[in-house]
Amino acid sequence: MTSAHDVEVQRAFRKLVFKSSPSELTDEDVDYFRANPELIDEVTAPVNIHKYFLWIGTLLGMLLVGLSKYFKFNPLFPEASEALREFSIDIIFEIGVALIGAAVTAYILGILLNKQQDNAAAWRSEIRRRIGLDEVDEQAG
């Protein structure tokens, strides 16, 4: 289950994903990160925005696979040769399957990438703590 904090973090990162340069940061964005400085290192991490694109790819793939099956039993161009119809159906089917496979692969790689980024953030925090940078940051702030 997603907490209210997680939803807020995802909302903040979604806003940043569609901005083309750092100069587009709004005062609201800056205020959010001023209140949540621990999230600044996460800005480059794709939060969950990729899931929307993966769902779109998966649904489009399923639609194409379904269309290929529909066209197999209800020919769109009955006057076309059997070979051309079969070739067209196969292409539509294969593109659909490829989209589904690509989405599943990207989802799994996204999970691995997010895990690696979480581990990297933990390493950075521990290194900062051990060399005393956190203390310096707290004294400066």
C-alpha cells in the first residue's frame, strides 16, 4: 500500500519529469525540496512514471494481439490473397507480442534499477555519516 508521503514524492517527481531544464523549477518545487532535502539526490531516479508508459505499451500490445486474432477469423480484406492476409496477421501479432515482452522486460529492469539506486543512496548516506559530512552539513545549515 502506498503512503500519503510516497504519493506526494511521486507527484513532485512527476512534475520534474516533464520539465526540460532546471531553470523551469518553480518556487513550489524549491519549497518542497527545502522541506525534504533528503530527496534531492533522488531527482534523477525515475520514480514510477515509467510504469505509466509500460502500461500503455502492454495495453497496446494486447490490443494488437487481439486484433490479429480478430482479423484471422474475420478478414479485413477478403479479396486479398491468403498469403498476404496471413503475413499481415503475423506481423500485427508479432508486434503486439514484442510490445508486451518489452514492457515486461523494462518493468523488471526498472525494479532492479530502483533497487540499485536505493542501495547507492544508502551507501552515500553511510559514507557521509562515517566521514562526518552529515555533521558538517548540519553545522552549516
